[in-house]
Amino acid sequence: MASLSLSSVRKNYGALPVIKGVDLSIEHGEFVVFVGPSGCGKSTLLRMIAGLEEITSGKLLIGSKLCNDMEPRDRGIAMVFQSYALYPHLSVYDNVGFGLKLAKTPKDVRDRKIREAARVLKMEHLLDRKPGQLSGGQRQRVAIGRAIVRQPEVFLFDEPLSNLDAALRVDMRMEIAKLHKELGATMIYVTHDQVEAMTLADKIVVLDGGVVQQVGAPIELYQRPANLFVAGFIGSPKMNFTPVRVDAVNGNRVAVSGEDVINLTVEADPSNVSPGDTMTLGVRPHDLAPNQAGSIVARVGLVERLGNETIVSLELVSGTNWLVVLDGDRPLARGETLALGADPAKAILFDAAGKSVTRRS
Amino acid sequence: MVTAIASTANGRRSPYPGWFFLPAAIVYGVFFLMPTFASFYFSLTRWSLFEASFIGLENFIQFFREPFLVKGLVNTVLYAAVTSGMKVVIGLLLALMLTSQIMGRGLLRALVFFPVLVSTIGVGITFTVLMHPTKGAINEGLSLLGIAGPGWLTDPSLALFSVALVDVWKGVGLATVIYIAGIVAIPKDYYEAARIDGGTKFQNFLYITLPLSRPATATVITLSFIGGLRTFDLIWAMTKGGPGFASDTIASVIYKQYQSGFFGLSTAGNVVLFILIAVLVVPITAVLNRREGHQ
């Protein structure tokens, strides 16, 4: 069983804490994505699991083994690096078999494993080439091949697609997802790209400032972000925010208004809201729709027409900028005034501490 | 025409106008090209510095008739091979030590490089004193351990290697610095990937550091081999080619001819040395610099 658990895991560089107590459990065969902005500690956390960074305190269990002080090779993991870390002087064949050679695996076993990995990754024709003769996508494949031959219990990926162009990234993303299904292994994947996180993950771990902000399934994070950070980080284009005041609470319906919002009703947990509270309203650009009786009035700024949809930047009364996603063929002109309504079931309220007060099952 | 110079051979245009190259071209022409071609000419003359009369290849015939030239040739190649070989091995080992996490790394790096900055003649004189067969500090130190030290510079079979040893002591700092630059340029990811694969320190050295510091090895071998082939100052300061002709190299033979007033003959010797260096070094560098499909 290759489950994995972290309890109160911390990492300090001298006096500087970078991972501030992470608790996390990952089931066997799960695809978990660590996502967050640069410097949030996601790569450090992955490297701690790999054994490339020491764990200052806390416990790391892989399966039932306590791995805090275990050498990387004994942890049953394999890692794919952002730079791929392919040895330029070795052929693809030797690169894939490098770990097996170090482990003094018999030559015939090594050969069989290398060819099997090459078959799975459809790179049999590349085995004699040097990394310098490969495209970015092919190098990526070789790096994954090197991980596969080790038959690890846990695969670790450190931003593996960030060096590829957009089109290739989409292809490789699908291949990694397919590979996960085929191998059934536990995979932990680090990225700063929330689209990658949303499409690949069974479970997303959002990190910021060395703290786990939320753990959950992609759709859960999208629909029920725990706080302002997750709400702003997950989803593209980003969620729109504006300050509001609670006017009335009626069951689980809360009426709010503010400089930018005239009398909008939002669903929220009434136990966390009282009239007069100052809150932040969050509405996703896809959840706004033109409505003459809508509670938000704004002036149209930049209009980006993508064909299937149009992304419009809006200037609200307070000067706050919002985005709205409309139909591809909707006629709009810069400077035009637009009234919009927000879906009450999808708008979210955050309290003064930035925590979501909206609970939906 | 100026723009024609500015275009490079592969058709890409240089960002600088052609006349930018003129000052360097003039300096290079006057101080490097002209003397080189002049020496080719003077090697074919009987030359007294003021007058030169053309005598064809007679200087070369005379030069190769020198009784100790063969010994000098062998010594030169031997000296170059020994010094460059030792600089590669010791330089790499020192660089490995000085790129690892040891205390006083900065100070040690400075100490290793220090001999490179000292005057060669000074080093030669100092080591001549240290290597004195009876009063030298080296043999006195050895005698304290009960070992009778050899005649470092007086034993004909040892003199050349003693000088080579001093050359290595003086030059290994440069080799070390080149290796340090090569080793620190190897991406850390390679070692981390090997660590996950379970590589030992020795396997890391064998499969990563050694092959990936190949450009540094090529530079060290090329520089020290050429340096070894044209070595003169240290040999002259320590043995003057002696005892007898035991530590003569081509350069010291040439110098002796020059001292005796055979300017045409010694210039011919220089042309021979030039050709020898080209013949030996060009194939070596071609092999060493063969590209390996780097990323």
C-alpha cells in the first residue's frame, strides 16, 4: 500500500519557517496536486517527501514506514524534475536505465524494464538518441520513463510541464493522466498552473505561505473555496471581489449591499452572519449575466473576443475592476454601461478574516 | 567591403560595424602576425640581427643535426605529458575537495591558487635551494625520517621530473580553478536525481562529475600541454638543461643556440617547436572537444 501521510510537518531554513505545519493524508492510487503561487512552499514540501530536504519536525509516513530520516532511495519514490535532469552524455536508453545501473540490476532485467518503459511511453525509436537531440516533449517522456523503471510506490512530479509550450502542455497533461490510470500508482504533482491542477487532480492541496489553505476535489475548491486566497487562486479568469455590508439575514439568504452592489441576495450560513457585518463578496466572471434589474452596474472597459466567449473588463462605481465572461457574439462597446445580475446560489461571502461563510453541500 | 567583414561566415550579420575590429586587427597584425611570418622568413636565413642572407632549409638541417636534439624532443613531450597529466588528476581532486562542504573553503581556494601568482623564476630559485642534495630542506626533512633523499636536480634520471613536479605545484592552482568552474556549473538536479536513484558518492563522481566536467578537462589538458611543450623559464632557472643535457627541452636548446649568436638557427628551432605544438595539440583538442549532444 502506498498511502502517504504528513502530520504537523514543518521546515525551517535557519530561523525562517517555510512549511508551517502541514497535515495531509494521501490514499493509495490518488493523484494529488500541490498548487500555489511562487514561494508558497509546494516544491519544498515535495522535496521533503522525496528526501531531498530535511524535515525539521513532524512525521512523514509512506505506507507504514516512518521516512523522516530515510535515504531517498529507500522511500519507494521516483521523481520527475522540472529540468528533467537528463544526463546529456548518456543516451535515452542509458538515461532511463541509470537508476537500475546504480542499483546494479542485472543487465537482462535492466534491458527488459527499459524497453517496457519505452513501450508504455511510445519512445522505442528514441532509445539511441542523446537528450540534446530530443524535443521538449520527448525529454519529458524520457524523464517519466526514468521514474517508471524504478516501479515506485509514489511518483513525484515537480512542475514537469512548465518548460513546454502551451499546446504540448495540454498533450502531456493528458498523457500523464492516462499513465496514472494505467499504472494505478500514487502520484504527487506540483504546479503553479491551476488549470493543470484542476484537470489532473483527484485531490488538490492549495498552499500559500507554507500553510495548507484548503484540501479537496477540484470542483469542491472551485465551488466552495474556504477562503479569499483559494477563491482568487482557483478558477480562470479569477473571481471578482468587492466589499459589502450585510443588510438583513433571512434563513440562509443574506441581503448585502455596498458601493458597487445594490441589494443583492446571497446564500450563506446564517450562523456566521449578522446584519451590519462588513464582508467581501466574491462572484466568478462566469456567474454574472446582463440583467436590466441586476444589482451591479458597471462601465465596459477592454473587450477580449475569444470566439466562443467574450471576456469583458468592467469598472465598478468604486473604481474596482471586475471581469465578466459573456457569449462570444454579444455586441458590446467600450464605455457602455452594463447592468449585471449575480447568481445568488453561486456568489460567495467572506468574513473580515477572509473565511468563507457560504456553506453548500 | 566594411560590411562584408561584418557579416560572419554563416551569413548572420554582426551587430557591430566592420571598423570596430580595426584597432584589434592592427595590434594583432603588428605584434602577432608580422613577427610570426618574419620568423618563418628568418628561419630560412643566416641572421645576425642586422643582416640576413637567405640560405634555404640549411638552418633546419643544422638544427636536426644537433646531437642532443632528439633527447630534447623526447624530454619536451615527456615533460608536457607528465605535467598536464598530473595537473588534470591533482586539479580535479583539489576541485572536488574545494567544491564540497569543507571548513575554510574560501581560504583554501586562495591558497591553492597562490603559487600561480608567484614569479616562475622566483619559484625556480626557491625550489633549487629546497632541492639541494645535501643542504636542501626537502632532503634534510627526509633525513629526519631516516630516508636518504635523492639528488633531485643533480641526478640525470630525476632532474626533468623534479622540475616537472615544481611546474605542477606552481600550475595546479589554475587547473583547480578551471575544474571548480566546471564542477559548480553542473546542475544540482543531476545529483539529486542520482540521490533518489541511490547513487553513492563514488558513482556520482564516476557517472556525473567526471563526464560533465569534460569541457574543463579539455581546457586543462590543452593549456597545460601547450604550456609544457614550450616550457623554458622554470627549466632554465632550475637546471639550465642539466646535468649535462639531461633536462634539456626544445626551448632550452633554442635558447642556448640564441645565446651563442645563431639567430637564424634558433628561429628555425622556434618554427620546429611551433609545428610540433600544432601537430600534437590540434588532434588532442579535436578529440577532447568533440561534442556529445549536450542539452
